[in-house]
Amino acid sequence: MTTTTTTTTTTATTTAATALPVTLTDAARALREGTVTSTALTRAALAAADRLDAATGTYLHRLDAYALATAERADRELADGLDRGPLHGIPFGVKDILAMAEGPTTAQSLILDRRWGADKDAPVVARLKAAGAVITGKTSTMEFACGMPDTDKPFPVPRNPWDTATWPGGSSSGTGTGVAGGLFLAGLGTDTAGSIRIPAAFCGVTGLMPTFGRVPKSGCVPLGYSLDHIGPLARSARDCAAVLEVLAGPDASDPDCVDAPFTAPALTGDLTGLRIGLVREHHFPEGSDPAVEPAFEAAAAVLAERGATVVETVLPYWSEMITADMVTMSCEALAYHRTDLSDRWGDYFRSTRATIALGALVSGADYVQAQRVRRVAQDALARLFREVDVVACPTISVGAPAYESVVDAEGRLDVEALFRFIHTPYWDSVGNPVIALPMGFTAAGLPLSLQLAGPAFGEAVLLRAADAFQQSTDWHLRVPAGAAPYPG
């Protein structure tokens, strides 16, 4: 169990000087140019894990031998002219609530039957493998994607590589820390109330939550059946686009998944004709970090410089959708956990059982009403997206918080205190695609994040805007001091 409280010294203003590529896109190009091998990338990733994992708690299960064998196969295939696409030979992490045949799926819990998902791949994992990705291991999470770390349980405590006294966000904690620290170039996360975008924001990387139904979620331990999304975390929006091309598309095992494959758009950096709505209401509450608003205004200026028309807008049913997300998630989580929660209360993390048990306080009528209001908000948001193409707002209004500021003495997550500053649950309720990308730093050297949202199945326009922003900035290439990925 990781118990370190060491604080990492940060130099947020320096970009990694490395001999090997930092982004998935650059690594894919280098592999095809013959200037790097998958084996070299993978050995560097494993060396980064040796160096950092004890402090960051990134992995639950490392798959070193499997990863090296996969990398060697990728090198042979590429040398023989077999090119599986941009993920071929790229080191990847997979969140440990997704089934993978080579390793156990635990959901970071004593509860989950170790036979769950045994010898099977979730569709998204199978697609990564078919694309030639090198999966280096299963990454840490919050228990069942909702419980804060519990030091009484035999699991690592994920810590932010920018400052290991702080929370890296969740629930895709290990995927966020792994990309930030260079333990892999990209990874899979899941998002039910912000679990891709929160760790992306706090760890200073890019995270994409696709439209609900675009990526199959079967083979994933559920949290909220009607809210769960699977998507990538990586260095850049361009990297996320490459991963989404592989993940998207129907699968018969998931009745919510629609026939909507994805092809990455031309990423020219030109946003001429694009209308971007800036959302300020609710996103700068009292207590926000003073660096957030200036960083957001600077980000808006970059988008305008790239040709976009920037206007003010307001999100419909803001408070109602946050409430609907929490009501829906707690009810659907209780439906999955009810028997185990009754029989094995003490085996759950303290904060997990407190969170799930809240579902028992919600009536059936409350649940039904939440679904009705979600539909009303979806219709209103669709009308908004006839006026603008993309919506921009801060992902979170603070830098990564110290653990003791968000967890009480009983190990419970102080949801009210924390989510006052986190602006992600709205988008899970409506199901639209959203991307979180770095936009600066606090005075303490902790990352800040911009959130861009698009219309349903509008990932193409969303990624165009995100990539254009990253062509003008290098926030997404900054790395924690002492954790530069892939050192030469």
C-alpha cells in the first residue's frame, strides 16, 4: 500500500526535454520513420513506472512481460509492413474496472469476484489490442469508480505527480497520473460524473468523454448504467482523436451503443466560422483559485485568434442536471451493489459505502423525475447548439486539492465542498461529448484546465477546437519536475 506523503517540487514552466516522443502522435510518426522502436518506448515506460509508481500509485497490476512481448511483436510487424494504425506499438494503461484477459479486474475493491471478466476483454480493450497497442498494466481507480482511498485497505493511494500531497482526481486516477508521469503515452478512463476530466484537469493532461453511446461500455464494472462513458486520456487532443477512432462503433454486447464510428477530422488549426459560447455563470464560485479566470480569458483569446467567433452563453438547467447526475448515479449504483452492501458492509471502502447507500434515500419517483428532467435539458441543449458550435468553460475552478481538504476523518469524500468547484457532472447527465485540456497553472504550480463541449456526436468539431488551442499553446506538454516522461 502506498503511504508516501512526499511533495514533488514542481517547475510548471518547463517543457520536457526528452530523447523519445512525449505524445502518442509524435511517437506514432517516429515509429514509422524508424527513429524509435516500440520496445524502446515500452522499456522507457516501464522504467518510469519503476521510478515513480511507488509515489504515484498509478498501477494495480503491471504487465511488464506481456507489454515487452507485445512491443517486440509490434516492431516485427511494422518492419514487415503490417501497420495497424497510429496506436500500433504505443504504451497504454487500462483502468482496472475494464476486463482484460491477461490480468484480474478488481475495481480496486475486496468485493468484486475475481472471476469477474476472467479471460475476457472488454470490447474497448479488444479494440486496443487489435490496433496493436502495448498495454502495460491495469491502473488504479477509486473503489468501484466512486470511493476515495482508504488506507485500511490493501490498495495503493493514487497521488498527483505534480504534488504527491494532493489528490490526482478520480475515478480514473491511475490513468491520469500515468500519462502525466510518462508511465504510458495514453490510457483508458471512464466518466460518470467527471472521472475522465477531473484527473485530466488535476494532472495536467487531456481527457475526452465521448458522446454517450458512441463507445461500447460492456466489460466495464458499472457505476451508473445510463451515465457511464469510456474514453481516452493522453497528452493532446490529437492523441485523443486517434484513440477515439479505434474505440468508437457499435458492439452487440452493449444495447446503448449506437452505430456511430468516428473518423478524425482535418486538424488544421483554423477555426474560421466556428462559434464558441463562453460559459461564466456558476463556474467561478467564491473560493476559486485566482489564476482560473485569467487563464480562461486567455484561452478564449487564443480561440478567437484562431478564427472563432466568441460569444457569451448560459447552460440550460445547470443545477437540475447536477442534481440529476447525483440522483441517477446513486440509484443505479445501489441497484448493482445492494446485496454486497448488505452482506459485506465492512469490506467496502468507507467513502464508497457512504456514497452508494445514499441511493436508498432516493424514491422511485425521484429517480423517474430525474430522467424526465434530463430529457428536457437535452432538448434545450440541442437548441443551444444550433446557436453555437462549441461551449467553453473551466473544467474545475481550483488546482488539485490536498487529500485532507477533501476527505474527512472517517475517510469520506466531502462531496459538497469539492463539487462546488468541479464543473463536470452536468455533461454526464446530458451525455454530450466533452474534452478537458490544460490551460495554465496556479501560483502553486498545479495545473488548470479548460473544458470544451459539443453537440451530441459532435466530437469532430470539438477536437478541431481543442487541437487549434493546443497548436497555439504548450500547456499540454508541461510535465512535473522529476517526472519527465521517456528520459533519454
